[in-house]
Amino acid sequence: MLYNRLAFLKGQFITIILFFVLIKLAIHLPFNGRYGFHADELLYLAMSDDLAWGYKEGPPFIAGIVWFSVQLFGDSLWALRLIPTLCGASVVLLTGLLTAKMGGGKVAVLVTCTALLFDPSFLATAYMMQPVVFDQLFWLLSVFLLIKYIQSQNSRNLIYLGLVVGIGMMNKVTIGLYLLTLIFALLLSPQRKLLFNRYWLYAAGISLLIFLPHLIWQVIHHFPIIQQFNELRTNYWSHTSTLQLVKQLFLAHGASGSVCFAGLLFLFLSPECRSYRFIALGFVFLQIVLLLIQGKTYYSFGAFPVLFAVGGICYEQLFLMYKKPALRHAFFSMLVILGLISIPAAVPVLSLRNTVLYFESMKKYSGIQLPLKWDDGTYHTLTQYYGQMLGWELLAKETAFLYQSLPENQQITTVIVTDNYQQAGAISHFGKMYQFPPSVSRMPSFFSHGIVKRLPEYIIQVTSKGKPVLFDHTQLIAQQKITEPHSEIDGATIYLLRIRRGYTQ
């Protein structure tokens, strides 16, 4: 049987897997300080300055990790991205081990690790500090423990599963959805009897206990996560159709998709994978749910490593069936060459100028331009992922120019107003060197930061929406326009406004 093999203990497999882990680190570490802080990283840095059991953007795990990272390594850009890099390397390590544990041989491990290493989605998500890379690790650990439980029927694995899911839900609640789809699929499989074990209840209790502080926080604050989800659907996801989401699902993994989707088919079709067929069924259920709620493609990235593991086993058996070395060499060459070509789209190994040329060439010669589509439905010269790394320090510098033009006694009461969390995060992080007051944004985590007890005489507003708030009740003193090509902040204007006398609201 597939699960009876213990090849994962062999030293040669560990050597192969560690080799790929080192390559993963080599791809990321030299370039972790490129371009600039991503807008989301600035948000998480601001959240880490105000630790709590929850935030209106989500659970507290990411803020805690950022706080830990800053305390341990400092707040430089390279240092902030060190833990995500190590986390991404851990995903490669665990996926390689899972391949061997599910019965894969040396070729299977090579296929799995090569495909996962060069998958542009996993390269990009491991590049910066964000919940997604931790989500992938927790999902992978969950399915790893579930497979261990199926193989050994050792109930201790369910206890560990409860711990992982509980911690994972403190990062992103979507891991709960993944586990529910797997359990539902398991209920429909011949292994359903494995669900009738009291340790499942213990595991659920452990998960709930870990997640309880954030759940209480959500209750106290009237479940802002629901409001946040609805706002995202309205303001960002409405520009993406169901068909586009399906296309993204298949195209996001580049050439590596040939391995993970082969794994999905192999789980459904191979008698050897009967014990694990529920994983494929759970994956399908998960995608259906995400399509129904218009969830982003990356929400399910954590479900792919196990498919890579099975895909590696699938190709190993194909190569054994068709004993043609040329076929094997051609396949590995395809993965490596196309993978190397895709790296600049996920990790900034090129200068900014050359990255722009890279995307221009990609669009010209391949016709592929979907990666250049931003959340607002428009197409740009860079991906939004890169565009949100540019211009934030410049924004703070230009804001400081206007702020420091005010008398010192007026600076301390001046309010800085921003459109969104991206701008507010930049003001919060880079503004420390200029001693800015906290900024006010309509986005939840920044909404009350800069509230003052009396109406200020001056307001500085950062906006990309044209006419500033209170424009009819203020006198325009000065303004600065941001020019940062390729960035999200390009074209934004900073206004220095003086409140007109008599305005009291």
C-alpha cells in the first residue's frame, strides 16, 4: 500500500529536500530588501505598535509575529521579511517530507520540490510579511497531521491538529473552512469511521480555546470581520468575474500547475490513492465555496502543497511506466526553465526598470497581461503586488515638508487625514522620524488613532480622490502632488488646509 512505505526516513531524501530548501533561501534572502515596504507590511507594523486580541482587518497573529520580528531583528525591510522567507522554506521542507511519507520515491521528491520551488505564487507569498505564507504553513501542517492520523490511527495526531488549527485561525479563519471541507469529504469516503473518535472533540475544544480570545473580541466589536469582508467584495472583488477567478486558479502556478493539477487527477483516478481521495474531494468543495463567496485566488494556496506531493508521485509512476530518460529530462527542463523565467514576476531579482521591461516583454511576446490587472480592474506597467511597494517613503517625506512648514505650536494639534490603510500605514511608519501625529483614516484600524478632542486649526489630507474632505470649510494653504511612476500612490495629492472660522462640526 502507498502509505506503508517509510521512505521519508531515508537520509538521501532528507538531503534532496534540504538542497531545495537552501535554493529557496538563496532565491529570497539576497533580494529581501528590494523596492520598499509593501502597503500591507506597513499596516501590520502599525498593528504591532498596538497589540490586541483582534483588529478590524483580521485576527492578531500577524501583528504578534511582526512585533516579535521587530524585537528580535529590528524594523528594517530585510529583517521584516526574514521570518516569511524561513516560513516559505519550511513549506518546501514539509511538502518534500509529505511526498516521501505518502510513498513517493526519489524522483517524486525531486518533481514535487522542483515544482513547488518555482511556483510563482509560492515565491511571491513567501517574499513579504503577510498572513498568507503562515496560512500556507498551517494548512500544510493540518493535512500532514490528518494523513498521519489516517496512516497510524494514532489519536495524538488529532490533538496536534487541534493546536495547529487553533493557532492557524488566529492568523486567518479560512483554515477552519479548509478543515471543514476535508471533514465533509472524509465523511463521504470509506474512511468515515475515522471521524468517530472522541479525540476529534478534544481537538475542536483545543482549537476553540486558542481562538476564544479573538472570538470574544469579535463579539464585543459586533463582528467587524463580516463588515470588512463585505467591503472587500464591494470595493475590490467586484471587478473580478467568476470566470476570471477560475482562470487565475489555473494560471497562478505557471508551469508548476502541471504537477499540482496532475496530483488532483491522480487522487481521483488512481486506486493506489483511494485512502487519500477525500483530499481531492475536499479541494473541490473548497474551490466551490470560495467561488460562491468570490474569495481571492490566494485564499486556497495552502491546499496546494499536498497536491504537489501527490503530483510528484504521479509523475514518478509515469516515468517508471514509460522508461524514457529523454521524457524525464524534458519535463524537468520545462519546470526549471519556465520557473526561472517566472521568478522576476514574483521576487524582485531585477532592478525596477528591468522589471518594467520584463512585464512589457511578457505582454508583447506571450500576450499574458492578467498579472498586470489591479483590484480596480485597470491594467498597469507592474503588478499591484510590486506597485504597492513603491512611493510610501516619498509620501511621508512630502507630507513632512508641509507639516514642518507650520509653527511648532500648531504642529501638535494638526490632524493628518488619509484615504486608506496604505497611506495611513506609510504615515504611521515613516512619520516616526518626522514626529507626525497619528493619522486618521476611514479604514478601521486607523479610524480613531488621530482623533483629537477639539477641532484643529490645520488639517493635512492625503488623497487620490480629488477634492479633499471639508474643502468647502477650509482655506487651501499649500499642496504637494506625488509623482512615483508604477506605484499605487502615483498622482495622489497632499493638501495643507486651514479650518475656516465659524466651522464647528
